[in-house]
Amino acid sequence: MTDSHIAEDPAEHRRFTRYLTALDTVTETDEAKLVAAVLRDADATMAQSAVVRHIDQRAARLLTDPRFTTWAHTLTGVIAERDFLTRRLQEWTLLRAIALGETWASEELTSASDWCQRTAATGQLATSPEALILLAEHGRTRRVRNAATRGLQHPRQPS
């Protein structure tokens, strides 16, 4: 680590924190504009990290809310050039379909990222028994397979 790298970190961390605070309090009307502004930051990695954290928090809150679809569609237009963010939003849409008992394809879940499979398997969301069975048998990692198996053995009680 060089001295110049150390000198840059505090400003980057402060911007990251400011972005998270702004994203956490942004109105639905201004969200797309703010996300676009964050993604224009010169530090693309830091900006994308702030936006993915925002997507994760907002998607989790809206997961069963009917506004999720409109929100996801609006955000897709802003993040379309960012493959990682686009995939994360698509995976949240898959997790929503699973949580709501809507139609989803097993190939979507078996080809999903480790993050998505872990999220579906660890009981952080209401996960269908079909998804847990699929992940117990075909999850990409041992951690996912074990979590799905535990979920089948000890189903979560509805809140």
C-alpha cells in the first residue's frame, strides 16, 4: 500500500457513506436520477458497490410489494450498461417470483449466482419447498446445498 493510496481512502469512504445515506433516504420520484448520478462517480467500483447495496436493501423491502415491478423496470433503464447490477436486479426478480409462488424456471435458479442461491437457501426470504429441493440437490456450492437441506428439515414459520 502506498502513501498516496492511504491519502485517497478517506475521501472515497466519505463519498461512499454520503451515497449510501442519500440512497437510503431518496424518494421514489428522485431515485433513478440519484442512482444515475452515483454511477457517474469517477470511482466506478465504489459507485457500483453503493448502488448494489441500495438495490439489495430496496428490493428486500419491496419484495412482496406490488410496487416492486415498477421500481425494477425504472431502475433497469438506469443500470442497463452495468452487467453486475443488471444481473443482481434480475436475480431479485427471480427471488420475488419464488417468494410469491409465481412461475419461475429451475434453470434460472440453478444458473443464478452463488449470492442468489445462498439468499434463496438460507431462509432470509420466504422460499418455496420446490426451490429448496432444487437447491439441496443442484446448488452450486456445498454451503447452498446444506442450507437448503436445513431449510427443508426446519421450515420457517410464516411471520
